[in-house]
Amino acid sequence: MAKRVRCAIGWRPGVQKTHVSERRGTRMANSKPGRATLGRLAACAAATAIATACGGSSPPGDAFLTRAERTDYQETSSYADVVDFLQRAAASSPSVHYTTYGYTTEGRALPLAVVGDIPDPSPASVWLSGKTVVYLQGNIHAGEVCGKEALQMLLRDLLAGRHGQWHESMVLLIAPIYNADGNERVTLTNRGRQHGPFGGMGQRPNAQGYDLNRDHMKLESSEARSVARLFNVYDPHVAVDLHTT
């Protein structure tokens, strides 16, 4: 029986309390993974991100501690924290590339780390690699903070040389802060039954008051249209959305 792992920021681990129209034509014939393989990849990526957040990891230096870790899990990362983390990660490794994939309602650029043995973060480079493309997203509901922190920790693990075998078969698209506007509306009451973070958390909807998890069909929000464009140009094989609940 699978063991259920619970993780919430506010208590410490172990302590209670550009467009590529020809991409399909250039894709390698043997690059289509089977359904079972995709399922294993999705489970592996999600489980690794969750385990990283709950169990901690060895950072390549204190500069790559998340805000949650720096504050003893009393606070969660701001938009500026996440952008800075991804940009510094890209500056530290030739396998990590920083880009953006659109804008929020209030004009914040949505950050994306493209991780793999590729020369740049363009969709063309990703597809010409012939590797499985995995999209990892956090913070669709900004009060559910664990996915956002977990994806930063996962990126740090990759910088430290962990999961090196992933580069042989995958390119990761890491988007830790999808609901960036909601993330900045921090109060202590946004998720009343959630145990932490005690410095407050963002809100469920975006700046328009839309639940982004209910906007995949109408695409009425700038965020949903941005991620739709990302899917159209990168066309990932696997997508993992790191909800907390």
C-alpha cells in the first residue's frame, strides 16, 4: 500500500506541529514514450518534488535556500523570491535556462526554468533534443504553497547533481508560481484550516477573482491563455500540477 505523505509549510519536516510549426516533423521516430512510461514519469516527478519538500535536501550552498527554509517554515516565497531563485539557478548551470511564458492579469512575467542538455530554452531546442518533455507547475492556488517551494527545492537538487540520469531522457519545464498575482495577496486568513505558514499565504483566485483551476476551457484569464500557449509550443508529454489539497 502506498504511503501517503503530508506536507505543509508551517511545520518542519519530521516535526509535528518561440513557435515551432515543424516540431512534429523533426521529432525523433522513437521519442514517443508509451502510456506506462508516461505514467511512471509523472509519478516519479511528482513524488520526487513532494519528497524533496517534506524531507529536505542538501543545497549547493545557503544561497539556494528557499524563503520557507530561511524562515524556519514560517513564511512562503514571494514572486520576487521565485524569480530570483530561478535566475540564479540558470546563472549557476548550463543545463538550467531561464525564460518566461506569458503574463499575469497585473502584468507580472510568468517565470519558467527549462532544464536539460539543450543549448537554450526555446521550444525548437527542446523538441530537437528528442527527449520526453515534462511540465511541472506549482501555485495554481496561491494559498497552497507546498508545490511552489517543492519545485524550487527540486531545481536545487538538480543543481547539486541529483537525478543526473534524468538529463539522458527528459527535459523539464518548471513553473513554480503560476498564480503569481494571487501569491502576492498575503493574509493569515486565505486558508483558514491550513496549518501555516504563520506569516500568511496567498489567495486561491487570481487578481480577477478567477479560480485558475476552473479556467482551462474558457481561457478568460491572462494566466490560462499563457499556459495554453506554452502547451501549444512546447507540447509536453507529461504535465504535473502540484496542488497541496
